[in-house]
Amino acid sequence: MTEGTGFETGDGGLASVLRRFPTHAAQIHALMERSENFRTMCEDLALVEQALLTVDQMPPDIRDDRRREFAELVDGLTAEIARALSDAKVVSITGKNTPPR
């Protein structure tokens, strides 16, 4: 476990986001360290991915609806994580005479 953050390097959330964004590993680790919201999004992604893997075991009458629902959730969480990674790249530079934004 990483001290003070509550996440372990073997966590499903971390594995899921690294699998989808392998070129952003350093950023992902940094966000995992400092953002509970980011960690939660990653864990949610891992849970929905797991649910998607088990959809074939569901009763046939709900299977297609659940597959579609889980796939939409994966897409939404992936987009949200991508935005968080993009926002993390933006560095605000303020000087003495420059008011913060």
C-alpha cells in the first residue's frame, strides 16, 4: 500500500486505468497519490469492467440490456479519466503581479 493514499499498486482500479492509458503511467501514479476522486473513478472502472465480463452469466432476458449499460458506463468512465489526465497536464503559472485564475 502506498502510504497515506489507501491504494495498492496491485489494485484493480490502477490496473484498469494503466491498461487503457499505458503511456500516461507517471501521471496516473501521481493522480492516484493525490486525488481520491481519481482513485474512485479508477476503481469504478475496474468494477464495471468486471461486471461486463460476467454479463454472459446473467439471465438471457436482461443480458443485452446489461451489456449495453455496462459498456456505456465503461465508455463514460474512460472519457472522465481521460479528461482528468488531460486536466492534470495543465499547469497554471502565476507571478507576483498576475492574479490567480
